Amino acid sequence: MPKIAFDQSVLADSAGIHFPGTVELIENPAWLKNYAMACDAQPTLITNANGGIPALLTTFIDPKVIDVLVAPMNAAKIIGESKKGTWVDDVAMFPMIENTGVTSSYGDYSSNGSAGANSQFPQRQSYHYQVITQWGERELERAALAKLDWVSRQNIASVLVLNKFQNMTYFFGVAGLQNYGLLNDPALSTPITPITKGAGGVTWAVATAYEIYQDLLNMFSQLQTQANGLLTMDDKMTLALSPTMAVNLNKVSTYNVAVRTTLKENFPNMRIETAPEYATQSGQLAQMIIDSYEGQDTAQACFTEKMRAHPIITAESSWKQKKTQGTWGSIIYRPAFISQMLGM
């Protein structure tokens, strides 16, 4: 019995598998060693030689998203923040009263001497700005493949963009409007010049701890001159400068005492704040600010709307949303309580 017939009978008896009409394929036993007769094999590959799999299948995507950092927004931290009016208000007035009067020698029949007040209404203009987020159905699903919550990331970005602009207006205001910042309000006094001298000009980089402390004393002395002696070294105040310049406050004297320590001893209620904006195009700037006097803040960063989220608009296969904010810049109520130094 040919082998194929035997195999067919075994399959039929043991497994119930039948191949009717099958004939012996190889009649000549010599052909069994002729590999060129193998009809199901090719002498060369049609596909490119490869023993791997797509690299994407062995790629791990970390579910934790790493945010790119941005510069700190510290204007509100330096002078505080306050809401003024609403987003429908274009102009804000800040009433000021100055007491006036003159005395006269006493006389039983004299009516000389008078007292009064003079009012003033300085104004500021608001500025409103917006940003729009949008996302599509396919866009969301594609981002989800990379484990990204795309709608949330869009919203986070919109808040960051608005707040970065808000912080900028707190320092520099808005050009073309009566909207000024902490660094460019026209009512601020002219910055004084440091006394420290170094190679190439005035700089704290080569100054001694003693020289830096003397510069800071001069800033407070300027404050006293502007405030006509109203202030004391125990008043709550803020020294604001760039992060680069703040490092120099750690310089130590010949007695191994840092400038920062000396400031704390002589100005017990002074706090030190930093912001990159104090590294201006004109040079390194520092401000010494009296926080408040008799309950009145010296300056405030002011806004109309901190965040107004408008309705989500649905399109055919996408959505979008507008967000707005409004700013008055920084309102400096008492410019005399801010002294400046430029060029450290």
C-alpha cells in the first residue's frame, strides 16, 4: 500500500478525516532528495531579511507629563493684588484729599486764618484681553494614544498665557493707555545711582558686603527724604530686585556677617522678593517699597476680571472656548514711599 493511502486510512479511522480521490504525489522515490522539486519553497526571499518587530511596540510612554517651566510671576507677590470694578468699566478714579490751611496771629476782632481741603481724581484705564482654546474629535483621540489629556492641557495653557500677560502689565502697564506698571509709572522718583564701583562701571558683582549695604542704606535715606521723615526702619517694607542681584545679599563682611543678616538686624520687618523683570534693558533695578502706611497700601496690582470663561461653542466635530481677563496695571497710591536704584 502506498504511504499516502496508508496515512489516509489512519486519518479516516482515528480522526474521521477523509481525502477522497487523493493520489500519490511522488511516484519516484529518488525525487524525495531533489529539493528543487519542493513547490512550496523559494530559493531566495521575496521580503527583506528581518528578525525584528516595529520599534513602536517596544516603546514605553511615561504617563507622567513633564511641564516646561516658565519664569516666575511675582508682581502680585511683591505689592499684593486687588480687584477694582468690573469688566464693563473703562476708567477708574482714585480720589485724593490734601488738607490745606493757614494760620494767623490772634486778635479779638480778627477773622484771619482758614482751613480747607484740595481734592484730586487721578484716573487709570482698563485693558481687556483674550485667548481661545479649541480642540477636535480626532485630535483628542490621537492625543489620547500618547496618554495626553488634551482638553486639560489646552485649558492649562490658556490660564498660563493670560496670567503671564497679566504679570507683565503689573510691571510695565499697557502702552497707549493710562495704564502703568510698578517699574514705569511716571509718578515714580528718579532712580539713584549705586556708590559701588567696579571694573567697567558700577556693579554689585565686585562690590564688598559693606558697599552693598551702604547702597541699601542710601535707598532708605532716599525714602526718608521723599516721605519727609514719616518712616522708621521698623516699618514693614519690601526690597525687590532681580534674582541675580539677590545673590549678592549673601556676601559676607570681614566679620563673616552676610548683607542679608545685617539687613534683618537693622530692618526687622523687611522682606526680600525677586522678579526677573528687575533686570531691565537699562540695567539692574532695585526698589525699596513701604508696604503700607496708616492702613493705606503703597501700591497694588489691580484687575477687573481675573478669569472669565465664556461658553464652549460646539461645531461639526470640534469645540472652542474664549477666556478673558482685564487689568488696570499697578496702581501706585503713594509714589513717595518707593525708592529706586538703577545700575547695581
